[in-house]
Amino acid sequence: MTLMKLVEFAGVAIEAASGSPVALLREHDAPHRLLPIFIGGPEAASIAVAVSGQASPRPLTHDLMATLLETLHARVELAEVTELRDGAFLARLTVVGEDGRYQLDTRPSDAIALAVRLDAPLLVSEAVLDEAGSLPPPETDDEIDEAVDEFRSFLDEVDPAAFAATATDAEDEAPEDEAPDDDPPTEPADQAPDEPAADPGG
């Protein structure tokens, strides 16, 4: 049986070489490895809106999916990144409803976007963390506090209307749900790109 590790959504960063958004997951327990996953611009915007706690003036796709689940009296029990195959991450949602439990294959970006909306646990297989995870650089308590303050300030300034328009109208040229190159993201976390691109996969 595959061992799954609980992770937390740590934010969205910009990959230095390509300028593409990268979702960062952080292992809950020591050694707190970081797992970067390329995502599309609309997914980055959708996740940022959800984490900010603000409502979009127009429902985004992930808002609709979350509402649909709640209307059907179903819930996301688990959102899991299960495998890294040919450079692409694979994910799975476990949905529980009145008719039973279902496991659905999905992209990690969609799994994350739903998990942050529905407070569903995020897990990553230990094999994926072993292969693609990396240890974070050591930080002082002051640096951690500063990063948390910056993140909260960003959330206070999020404009849901701008994110909704971006997610609807942008064009995507970046690879999605893939493992980044060895160089880590260097731009501030939890910030959607100025010109995110749309999902080529639909």
C-alpha cells in the first residue's frame, strides 16, 4: 500500500526560468519537504481567490464544482498527489456522497483548488516526495513571521474581480501539473502572475 503524507498548501510562486506559476505543497511533519508543481495561470488565480476568503463576482469553475458537491450532499474526503509519471504529477480525489465513495482521477491543480475551498486534507505519496520534494532552506523565526505577514497582506489586497477576469480571459503557454526544473522558484509566494495563461488541457 502506498504511504501517503499529509501536506499543507504553502502558496504560489513564480518559477524563475519560465515565469510560470508553481503551486507549493509543504510536508506537514518533519523534515517539511517542499513539493513544487507547475500549474496554469487560471488555476493559480482560482487558488489565490479561494485562499483569500473573498468571493468572486462571477463564480469560477472550481466555485461551481464545490457548490455542485455541496448541493448533492457530497464532500471531498481526500485530495491526493499520487504519482510522478514522465515528468507529470497525477492526482486523485476521493468523493463521498449518499451513494457511496468514489475515486476520481484529476490534475493536481484542480485537486488543490477544490481542497482549499472545501477544507479537504491534502496528501502526497511518500514516493513522490522522495523523488521531487526538496528540503526548505533554514529560516529564522523572524523570517518565518515576516513571510506570514507578507502572505496576510497579499490576501488583504486580493481583488476577486481582477482574478476572475484573469482566469476567464488569459491564454496559457506554460506546462501544467509538471515537475519544475532543479532551480527553485524565486519570486514572492502566493502571488498570481501579471499575465497568467489559460489551461491548454481545458
